[in-house]
Amino acid sequence: MMQGGRAELVNDVSTYPSSVRVLSTDGKYATNTGDLAGLNTGAIRQLRRETKTHDEAQDARIARLENLVSQLTGKALDEMEFTATSIAYKDVDSYFIVDARIKPSSVITISGLSGYEIVKQSDGGFGIRFSKAPSSDIKFTYSAKY
């Protein structure tokens, strides 16, 4: 809620590092959003660096797990189909579904929606754009192969 140039945040600012928060005279925390943006940018860069490094032992464990799943199911991972549920919200005409199982080559099937197109499909998700935003919330499912 904005009051006189200050905003009250819903999240718990007291958990932010002390470098980006101060306790105001009214007993509430205020946040320096410029410093917070810098902190977030640094965190994203660190996470990106950590996820791009490969650990041979971890890669070997992942390969063993994938092999075990294939042995237990009798199917290769790329033959297994998954289904997930989501909601298209009233008056919102585009979404991005974040799902690590989605790849640019995934053939996605959507049930329960009409008047949409799939856009921006990439590693980790896909976008949905409606020709006309839904007039009510719509629960739908999507499926693809791993």
C-alpha cells in the first residue's frame, strides 16, 4: 500500500539483509529498492554461475537415476508423458508456464482451453497467448513427453 511516497510490502522485509533495509521511526521496515535490485542481480549472477558448472559425480548420479527410471518403467525418458494442471485467470491474455520438463522440441497438448496459441516455447517452459482473455478462471491441463 502506497502512503506518502512509501510503500508497505506484503513480504517480510525483516528477512532482507540489513544493507537494504532500515527500521523507520514508526517501527516498520523500509527498503532501499535500488540496493535490493543490486542484491538480486548479484544473486541471479551467482546462481547462473553455479548452475553452469558441472560436477562429474553429480552428472553420473543423474544418469544412474534416469537409467533406473527407465528400467523401472520399461520406457526411455523421452517416451514418458507427463501431465500437469494450471489455471488461466480471468482477464489475463498471456501467460508463461514454467516447467523444467519442457524443451523447445516438446509437443505440448493442452486440454480445457480454446482460442489460444503457444508462444515462446523454450527450455523450461512455454507461453500461452489468448486471442481474447478468458471471462472467468479456467482450470486446464497440459501434457508433453519428457
